Amino acid sequence: MGRRAALLSGIVSLVTAATLTGSVGAAAGTVVGAVACGGGTYQAEAVRNGNTWTAPGYSGTDMLSAMRAAVGSLPSDRTAKAGVLVRGSGDVPGDQSLDLPSYTMIDFCGTINVTGPARAGHAPLRTRNTTDVEIRNASLTGTPHFGILVRNGTDITMGQIDMDLSGGLGVRIDNHDDRDARSRNVRIGDVRVSGGGSHAVETYGVDGLTIGTVTARGTGESGLQLNDTVNARIGRVDGEGTGADTGYAAFRMGNRDGRIGDGYPTNIRVGEVIARGGGRGILCVPESGGAVIDRITISRAGGDAILVEDCRNVRLAARSSAVDEPGDVRIGAGPEPVTSLSR
């Protein structure tokens, strides 16, 4: 890392308890293996042939109605996961949602295009107050409020998620139906989000998060934003052009992210952050911490390459780093960081 990083680590250890040296060997954990669409066992299907969608008890031109019929045909009293396969592409209104109940797996061989005005709280794929829900493969386009919304879910799995958006936020996982109960045990293989007006992936109030890779291209805000999330393992955050002309970053921690009780034990582990262009590379804002990022590669940052402000127990570049001009590394203890290092 060179003399600059070594010098900075000495200053930061006195100011914020964040360091830029040392090796912790953070691992990303076990993530979801890729399964090709249609490669599983399914109890119901929604299929498009020409302009007609067919599903159990439904035949018509509406994709959302066909998907609802397929999901609704599964046994209502099931205690084990049952699968739905969607074959074909179509439109879903931005002010409506396909709600996935507990013990449901859905797999898409096609694309959902979100149309019309989006409504807050809606997503073409939504699950709330549920357990054991899986979205195996999904491809989305258009302008949703959220592409996928998980709210107060437990044992949630996503495989390969691809979104090319004109607005909205990609994947949102939170606990905002009951702030006293976290969403728990969320596993995601790979998420790729291009465009959109907000974050590629955002969490709020989650305990137990495993993600293989978040790839964000030209998102309006962060690539991966963790809020009030604990016990997370992330393989790679790869952002290009994320949060341009904003204060956001390819990877951001905020709202007491990593805080357990009154402390910040190491519980957020990120294998690699790559940031090219856009706004900031890495951002940690007050009262967050407990994080280790093994490898950092940042270039052409529009703002600070790295800003760590009043965070606790943050270890950056535990294994390697490369931060190119322009962009500063700024670490401090107050509203305005007291340390600035030009790269």
C-alpha cells in the first residue's frame, strides 16, 4: 500500500479506530449456486404463447394475473417450498405487485417489464412477513419503485438477478413492517443492476446477509448500501458510474450498520470493492462500523475515493489496495473529517 497508507493508518487509529493495514482473511461465505431457468422441479407454471398467458385457472393477456394464478394454485397449507415457473416476458404495472407467500420458489425464463407510474412500497416481486421464499432467476426492465422487495422475511434466497432499469431501486431488503424484528438469513448469489434512480441493492434492519457479487452500472445512488445490518458477508461489490454527482458510493454503510448492542465487533466482511467513476468509492457514515474490506480498487472517483466519518472498528484494504487519482482518502471523527490525503 505504500508510505501514504501506512502514515494514514497511524493517524486514523488515534482518531476513529479505523485502520488501513492488517490481514483478517475475510471470506464471503457460502452463496447460492447458479441454476439455469427451468432447471428445477415446479408445481405450477405460467406460460406465454403468442399474446396469451395460461396458468392454472387462467387464460388471458395479462402477465401479472397469470403469475398470481400460478402462485395461488399452490397448496395454501404447505410447510415445504413449492415451485412456480414463468415462461415468457411481459409487462407489470408499477403500482402493483406479485406477492410471494411463505414456502414459495419462483423461477423466470423471461423478463418482467415494469410500466406506468410506480407506487411506493410496490415491486413486481414482493414478499412480506414470510419465511422460506426463493427467487431463483429473475430479469427486470422498466421503472419500478423497487424491483424486488423483501420486508420482514426469514430464510430468503435469490439466485441470479438481472435488472436494466430506467428508474427506481433494484433490490430492497428491510424490516419496515415491524422494526422490532429484523429480516433474517438472506442469501443472494449475484445481482446485476444497470441504470435506475437509486441503489442497486439496499438493506435496512437485516441480521444475516450473504451476497456473492453486486454489479452496479450507472445507478443513481449506491451500488450496495447497508443500513442497520449485522452479520453480513459480501464477496464483491463492483461499481462503475454509481452515484455520479451525489454523495453516495459504490459501497456505503450507514444508520448504525454493523452495530451489535452497544459495540461494533467485526461482523461485516467484504472480500472486494471495485469502484470506477461515479461518486465516492467507499463511504461509512457516523455510528456504523464493525467492518473489514479485504481488497480495494478505486479509480476516477468523482468525490472522495474513501470517506470514513466517525465510524468504529473499520479495517480497510486488509489484503491489498489501489486508489488512483483523482479522489482523496478522508477519515475523521466529526461532521468534517480531520484527515485528508490526496492520492
